[in-house]
Amino acid sequence: MNSAIKKLYHMPLQSSRRILGLMSGTSLDGLDIALCKISGSGLQTQLEVQHFVSLPYSVQFKTEIRSVFSQEQVSLQKLTILNEWIPHVHGDMIMKTLLSWGLAADEIDCIASHGQTVYHTPRRLHGLEGYPDATLQIGDGDHLAVKTGIITISDFRQKHVAAGGEGAPLALYGDLILFSSANENRVLLNIGGISNFTYLPADQDPQGVLCSDTGPGNTLSDKLCQTYFGRHYDEEGAIARSGRINQNLLQALRSHPFFQEDIPKTTGPELFNLSFLEAAKLEASISNIAPEDLLATVSELTAWSVANAVERSLGDRSYSVYVSGGGCHNTFLMEKLRKYFSGRRVRQTEELGFNADAKEAALFALLANETICGSAIRSGAGPAVTMGKISLPF
């Protein structure tokens, strides 16, 4: 028997597994690496984040990815090359990180790699008759497995699409397993490039679980910061705080049909980008506006769109909101969220004993564990499937 297959066979029989979860989001900040010790599976899963680090990407890496990111027309040669190049970059980052943690590759059971999303196009966005929902993540798992010598599980979103989902948001599965409570209704809100939420009812009926994207997270504000201020993002929302909300522009932004669609729904920077913003400026007859005011306005849009989606879905039910993702560090945005969720608890996921920054990387470690152990989590919010393709190092 191939020794890697033998190791894979024995993994679900172990009392616990050490899985390295990787996440690289649409904001392109860097690679999140979470070493998770996981026992059990399904609703009996126990997960401990033993180590976590977020490593920033080089300017070259960001430039290369942006050359193919969320664009209808790209160089097919560049896209093909980057599919092979990304895992080499990630592999180097992984090996250096393991060394810094005093760990060898053979002490890791497997890697769970999200890859890099370069295009997300559900049917509601592409509008092509007879064609399915689609999403594309690059960063081939075989290359990562060979580079590190570690069994790699990757390309999680494709099974979700094949089973009738839109490939996102996958937070549903981790949120349901890790954060369900019999004591309160919970909304787990993640604000990355795009915002999404999971609703977990206190009665713990899986058919009552809801999960959906809500609209832009940091994607618009990040792009404005890069365009006008030469910064990757608006640290703590300081620039947005210095601006004034343009109500006419905000109204035009809020009028987009996406915000009135029922959940579940997904989206991406393919919709929420500077062209979306320019179209709204045209609709509002705005030709001259300070960049600070643009940032203040799109931050208000993010907070409103989250509350709009959650409140349209949950009505007057009681619930607490727990926030993760890069947006939870934006104090201006958090203030706006608390304004819209007035009277409700709005906290970071640290309140639940979980590192908000590590949450997404840990999610993919959890999904890999489900693949290995053969579980398929059932809820009313998404297909009950195990996800991920398995790549052997030799």
C-alpha cells in the first residue's frame, strides 16, 4: 500500500488529528495559518487552535494575483502559471512557519488549503441561460503536497457548487459545529472582503440555521485606500472617521437589487468594486467627492447591508452578534454595526473563546477533518456534503 494512503486510512482512527488550515481571502492581506488539534467529527468535533500566524504577502505576490483577480478577461498563460506558483509560495511560508514553531512536516497529519479565489460568479451574477453557479480558486493541491511532503486537502468550494450550493459561504459548517449554543440565538458575522453571517438558533434545530453573504465587507474600502491613499486598508477606520457620509450616494448604493434579494445568496468583488461605486455616483449625480467621504459612505453601506440582511431574515427575534474577520478591527465600522444592531449584543468571537483572526483558517482545518472522517453536516442552510480534493505528496 502507498504509505501516504496508509497514513490517510489511519487518520480517522486516531484520537485526534493535527491539521494545518490555510486561508487567503479576497483582501489579499496575506496567508493565515492555523495549526488545529481536532478530535471527533460532526457535531461531536472538538477543535483547539494550537498555533496561529498571519503572514503578509509581498508586493510582487499581490501584484501577480491582482493581474487575474475578479476580471472577465485575463491572460490564460498567467492564470495557468499562478495556479502552480501560489502553492510554491505558500509551501515556503508553511515550512518556515513550522520551523519557527519547532515542528517537523511529519508531525502534521494534513494541510487544508483554501487556495486563492480569483473569480466568483453565481448565476444571479453571470445571467447566462443554461450555465451553473461557478467559482474558481487557484493554488493546486498536488504542488503544495509535493512541496511540503504533507497530505493536502484543497479546492473545497467545488463540491458545494456540485451539490447545489453557490460555493459560499462555507462558514456555515464551522459555525454550526463550533458555536451553537442552547443559551442564546447567535449570529456569527464574518467581515472579510465580503461579509457573511450564520444564524444559529438556541433550540439547535439544524433546519433553523441560516447562512448567507450580505454584501461588501472590506473590499470597497480597501480598494479606495489603495487608490487614493497608498494604503492596503483603513486601519481602525481612521480615514473613514475623518470623512462625512454622502446621503445621496449612500441611497444610490443601497438601491442595488442585490440588497433586496432573499437569502441565501453569494457575491464577490466581481459586483462590489469601483465600477459599482462609479455607477452609483452617476445615479446620484455626484461628480466631485472627497476620498475620505467615499470611505465614510462605503463603510456605512457595509454596516447597513449587514444589518439589512440579518434583520430581513430574522425579524424581531432576539440574538447576539459575534464578529470575526478583518472588519472586526475597524473600530469605526464596529461603531456603525452597534448603531444598526441597537439593543443587541455585538462582540468579537473572542467572547466565545475563539481567536477572531484564526477563525477562517481553522474553518478549513475543520472541513478537512470532515472529509477525512466522512461526516456530512446537515442543516437548512446548505448541502450536506464533505468537501475537498485529496492530494498525496508522492
